Amino acid sequence: MSSISTTSSRQGVVLPAARSGRRHGRWALSFWVGLLVVFLLVGVTGDLAAPYEPFEQAPLDRLSAPMTTTERGLHVFGTDPLGRDLLSSIIFGTRLTLLIGLVATVIGAVIGTLIGTAAGYYGGWVDRIGMRLAEAQTAMPMFLVAILLLSVLGPSIINLIVVLPALIWPTFARIIRAETMRLRSTPFIEAAQALGCSGATIMFRHLIPNLAGRIGVLVVVSVGHVMLAEAGLSFLGVGVQPPEITWGLLISLGRPYLAVAWWLTIIPGVFLGLVVLSINMIGRYHERHLGAAG
Amino acid sequence: MNSTLSIPRFVLARLRDGAVVLFLVVLTIFVLAFVVGNPVEYYAPPDATQEEIDRLNRILGFDRPFHVQFADYFGGLVRGDFGDSLFQRRPAIHPILEALPATILLSLTGIAVAGLWGAVTGVIAGVRPGSIFDRVANFLSVSMVSVPNFWLGLLLIVIFAVQLRALPTSGFFDPKGLILPTLTLGLVHGGRIFLIVRSVTFEETTKPYVMVAESKGLPFSYVVGRHILRNAGVTIATTVGWEYVRMMGGTAFAIEFVFAWPGVGNLMIDSANRQDFPVLQAGVILTGVFVIVANIVVDLGSKVVDRRLQPA
């Protein structure tokens, strides 16, 4: 909505669309989608795609720099303090990194959408409770709360999936509520009410399907946010624990060797950044075009 | 909803909502701390007998039922008493007050860099959409918000401290130690500010009054300075305000950890690790108060400056 419309104001002339610009946008979009698909494929195939066994240790080859060739072969991204191949660890960690991001986002999206639709449709005290809860959640430094919970309950993947949705549901609730309030007074909802549909029917059969596009864009944007949060928690040592691997954990494990082996910290972060960047680029593209269409 | 309210009534309504939100925050964090575990098991020596553990529970008041503990805690809060730190045996608020100046210093330098960088590049990109500058700045800004902020800090350490040996990685007492954490916060939040300022400025350039001003023959730079900036200014200032709230609401904490900055974030992480719940609760509640009050102030500020504002 607030982002770019396709008019050129500089000369005060309204062009139908800056054509070359839009084509450029489409090429860029294919690039980011392609990149994301590659990461998804790597996530699915997992260690099958890795050049080495991710846990295979070789103490003699420890902390080899990127592009070093050892007796075992070429280590594109170097090795860690136990001689394990970094590229293989990154490939092996792709699946869990993406999976946690996706699952936590979907849970947060479901909670936020339900609360947002109910608040927007029913109004009144439902609205007030829902919105105050969302505001309370936003006012709490969730990072601290997550650290508290995870340090006491013990770090585990399940706990991460419980904690991470808390970061994003208020956003869903707020935006979906506003959209619902906009739709509530449209003729087709009024018609459904006149026909005697129950509130639940209207919410699930009429409101949510109509908001699917908006929800979809929000999900895409939130996955990146959740993945960064997971990396942050794993970095602080309260997220995923070895032998499970995510990219955030790899950054954390490499940090003590920052002065002697920068690649252990920097390269996993580049991968995380690339995935989130492609997600954000795709999200921005859709936002622009949904905004132009709607 | 609040658009029709006069300013005093707007403030009252927001304060009432804020009080409800704050109560929910207090309740939530207290329930969480109550549910997740008993710190006594952590603080008692491993060979403590059950009797000794019971005694410790009684001394610290953990043997009372939930509602009694909560009423006691809440009653204290109203008087400004956050309870005592379990780790340091002194009021929980003291270590936080000691750590606060460091956090405020870092966040102020961070937001100054972020605001300056984001607003200036955002306006330039917004009035020249599609230019090389716009594209490059856009891509860089999206990249800055797409990488983990702590990783960006580590990257800067590798470049400037390890490879170039130009700057220290940490150190509160050496002014140079402030440069890298400030730069990290500036880049991350500057990227976010850029994205919003750019789109606000661009939207402003599409408005009819710009066309009128230009058709009068005014130079574009004059129109930007005289008209566009004045209209976009409120939103830009509000954006920087939000970003500061966001920073104080948590983002700066991970950066403090990376650079061993002796601020509230580091204190909180330490407190979580030693299950010092009163300090952690106080930190969460105070952050909540800050976020709630700051939101009201930012909203009120933009309402006072620009009386036309009609929130949708």
C-alpha cells in the first residue's frame, strides 16, 4: 500500500508502468525465487548433497582455510576445529533451519489470523482483549522472555517452536483485524449475515479466504523474521543444540575461533542472509503488486 | 477511532489502554517465572538436604501460594519495589540502574547514525526513483535488514579488529570501543529507516501539489526542500522514533552481547543464565513501561505537530 506505485511523477506524466523497470523486477524476482528453490531442494535432500559426511572428523585437517585441498579432497569453505567440512555442515543444517522457520511461522500465522479475524468481526470486548494481548506481547522484550524460558525449560527444538510464534502473531492479528473491519461492511458479508450464517462460517468461509493473499504475503515476510530470531537464540546458546545443526548454531560455534578462522562464523551467516534476502525480495515484489492491484 | 478525540482525551484513552497492557505484561512475566521453575533448586548447594531447601524456600517466600506471591509482588511494584536480586541480595533495580547508562549511550549513538544515514539516503532515493543510487541503496538496505544483526557485528569485528587491527572489539572505557557497536546498530536500523523514508518521500512526490509547484517553474530541488521535506518530515521523525523504541525493546541486547558492552542486555542474559528472576522480571517490566510510554509519546508528538493526522 504505502510502497511504490508505478507512476512517474518527476515529469508529472503518468506512465502506465515504467516498462523496463517492471521487466527488470520480474527478472530479479525469478532470480530470488530460483535461489530459494535451490535452498529448499538442499533442505530436502540434506546430507545426500553434502560432499563429506557432516560429522566426519579429521583432526589433522582442522581449521583449514576455504579452498584448501587436504588428503580427503577439496574443502570449499574450509574446516572447523575438529576437521569437519564446513560446506557439509551448512548443507546438513539447511533442513532444520528452514523447517523451524516454516513451522513456527505457520503456527504464529494461524494464531494471529484467528485472533485478528475474531477481533475485527465481532468488535467489542473480543476486539479489546485481542488487541490488548497483542500490544502486551509487543511491549514485552520477547527476546528476553525467550531466553528466560529456554534457559530454564532447557533448549530444545520443541521449545523453540513454542516460543518463536510469539514474535509474529501480534503483527498478523493487527493487520488481519484491520482488513476484516474493512471487509465487514461490504455487501457480500452483509448478505451472508442476512442469510443467517454463523460468525464462525463467515470467518472461515468468507473472511479468511478473501484475506488469503494478504496472509500469504505476511507469511513470506515473517519466515525471514522468524529465521533471524531462531539464529539469534541459537547464537546465545538457548536454541538448537548439537548434534542438531542450524546456521545460527554454526555461527555461534564458530565465534570462539573468530580471530583464527573467520570462515566458521561468516560463511553460515552469508547463507542465512541469502535466504532471508531472497524471501524479503519476493515479499517486497508481491507487496508492490498486490498493492497496485488492490 | 481516536482521531476524533481531543488531545487530553486521546492521552487519557491511551494511558488507560497502556495501564491494561502493562498489567498484562507484569502478569505474564510473573506467571512464566512461576511456572518455569524454582530458582532455589539452582541456588541451593548440590548436597543441600530437603530441610535446607524448604528453609530457603521459606526465607525467599517461594513456599506461598501463587496469588499471595503475586499480590505481594504487585503491591511492591506499585511502591516502586521490584524485589531483591537472588544473585546479589540487593534490590533488583540497582544492577539495572547501573547498567542503564551504557545502554542509553550505545542506543543514542546508534539511532543518531541510523537516523542520519537512513533519512538522508532515503530522501535522495525517494526523489530519484529508479536511479542507480536508488537501486543500490535499496538493495543494500534490504540486505542490512536480512542478515542477523549479531552476525553483522561479528563481520565488522573480523574486518576492522582482526584483519585491519584498526579498532577494538569491546571496551566501554575507550571511546573507540563505541565505534563498532554503533556502526552495527546504525547499519541495521538505518536500513529499516531508509526503506520507510524512501517510500514516504516517493509517495509525496506523486501528489498533485508537487506537480503544481513544478508547473509554476520552481526548480525541483526547491520543491523538495520547501514542500516535500516539510510534508514527509513528520513521518520521517516518527519512523526514527519507532526505530529507537524497537532498538531499546530488544535489538540492542544481542549487539551488547557480541561486543561485551556492559549494558542492560548483557545483564539480562547473565541474569537468565543464573535464574535471577527478580532482575529479569524488573528488566522486562521496565522495558515494557518504556515501550508503552514511548509509543504514546511518539503518537502524541505526531498528533501535535500535524493536526491533520486522521489514523485509518
